[in-house]
Amino acid sequence: MTVRVQEEDFDVGRELATLTAGNHAIGGLGVFVGLVRDIAGGQAVSAMSLEHYPGMTERQLEAIEREAHARWPLDASLIIHRVGDLMPGDNIVLVACASAHRQAALDATGFLIDWLKTKAPFWKREDTPEGARWVDARETDDAAAARWG
Amino acid sequence: MKLMYFAWVRQRIGTANETVDVPADAATVEDLIAWLKTRGPGYAEAFRDTRAIRFAVNQEYVEPNHPVAAGDEVAFFPPVTGG
């Protein structure tokens, strides 16, 4: 179980290789990568800034990850979330779960990103032609998290 | 008591964190908010609609009726939008 909150970019290939290295019981890897889009709510987005709550953010991510391990037979998992100033196309988040079989790996990955979006203290601010705006939380994200019970 | 503000709550209040002596009768998070709203227009604007705000005491999510005490770290922020 690994959680990292960082300004630096991450290399997906290198992170996944490190996650599974030396464990040949792993038969499947579920992966989600979130990227900065250049449009949101019909408006062009030229840049994004991500704020977090140092300490609480890491604690929440670790708690979410522990919950995934309690629900599915995972061999390894990884959450990396970036903060600071990002540009369209940049990586925001990497979630990966390794298990013997695909279903646990895929389900746990979906669970982690859905829960992260509603529980982990991060806030996005987007730069648009009309100025900077804080991104509003979406009810569809709450619904996505709620389906996991 | 250490107070922390994030995202638009921080912008409206004009500071990221502050250490304050709160009145003795501010026993819960909602009491604390009622007192904070009297501290200036930025506070009043930030806490105008408390349904739009989430709270954490000592880095754990809590409900508005959660008790607060001197020495606690209390955070106020909008619903989260990471991922």
C-alpha cells in the first residue's frame, strides 16, 4: 500500500513496474490515470491549480486504500495524486491495484478513484477566459461513490 | 485553537490558517461558525451557506454538532474535487 501526494509528474510505466516487481502471484493490474482536460462545463481551461490539506489528505487516502484491501484480495496498490499548477494534458492522479485475478483488480481500482473523488481533501481551480473558478463538486461523483456501499 | 481554511473558504476569509482563543461557550463546530461569522465580512461571506462547507476536527470529517476544544485543529473547506 502506497500513497503519495506530490507536485512532480509521475511515469505510469515505471510506477506499475515497481508496483508488481518480484511478486509473480499477481495476475492482473487495474489502472486509472486522470488527466487535465482543456475544456470543462463548455469553457476552455488553460490551466489548473490543485490544493490539498497536508496531513489529512494523506490520512484519507491511506484509509481509503485500507478499505480497498479489506474488500478485495489485493497484492499491492498505489495512489499518486499531484498538487500545484498543472496544464491541460498533464497527469493528475494514478490509481493502480494488483491482484491474482482481473475482477478484484478492476473493481478495487474503480472503488478507489470513486471514493477518492468524494473523500480526499483536494480542490481544483481552473483558469478560463472568464477568470479563475473553483470547480464545484458533482452529484454524479457522490452517486458513483455510493454504489460501492 | 488552530483554524484552517481551504479553497474558496480561504480566499474569502483571506488567510490559510490562524490560531485563535475562542469564547468558552463555543462548544461545537456550529457554535464556532456562529462566532466566526461575527469576525468580519470575509468570514460572513465564507460561512453564508454552511451547507456548502465541510468540517474536519483534528483531520477527521465531523458533523456540525461535533464538540471542539482548545488545542483542536479545526478545518473548513468546500466539498472536495480531486481525482
